[in-house]
Amino acid sequence: MNPPDSVIRELLVTSKTIAVVGLSSNPERSSNGVAGRLQAAGYRIIPVNPNEKEVWGERAYADLASVPVAIDIVDVFRRPEYTPPIAADAVKLGARALWLQQGVVNEEAERIARAGGLIVVMDACLAVMVSRMRVRVG
């Protein structure tokens, strides 16, 4: 079960950096559109995809462990079965939240992230939530 809107809003308002796992430079991919909307709302986007060099003007990293900056939210565009190791990496990095995009639900990833003290949101579009709550940062 996702946290109440008040918790999500507080997370969104106080966060600055979002690592987008599975971010594609292809404008036809949903990850690209969502990341563009998040960047337009004022967030710094960190692409995490071993097949990319740069997306939305930011250097891409092969995996979360390679990201050299603090991450507030790990936004995941991967199939559910790939999310538990991502959750473990998010905990190791000290992220504040694990966000699994619309259509992505994995109870093991949720358990790992919650046990590590992260806020967990599943099966919800981060950009839609930012828009619905009228959040702008920066």
C-alpha cells in the first residue's frame, strides 16, 4: 500500500535529485517523457542505463552504485522481477524513496526498501503525481 498523499507531497517538495533507472534517450519511450516532465518541474535527473551516455543533458550511469551524487528518489522503469536488486542499491546509497512506475509492483523490492528505511511507492507515475500535487522545486 502506498503512503498517504501528505507523505508523498512532503517527499516531492523536499527532494531535489531523482535517479531514473531505465531512462532512455528515445523520445518515444515513457521513461524519456516522464524524466523530461520531472526536469521541467525543477528536479535534477540522473539517468541510470548502461546503454546510454547522456539523457536530458545529464551523464548516464551504468547502475545506481556508480552514481557519484546524493539521490533523493530512485524512480524505476524496469520490469518487476528486476526491482529487488535496485531496491537494495537504493538502500545502500541512502536514497529517501524507491518509486516503482505505473504497472511496476514487486513485494520483495518493497520489503527490502522499507526495511532500509525508504518510502516506497509502487504502480504510480511520478510525473503524474508531481503534476497532480502541483509541485515545483528549485
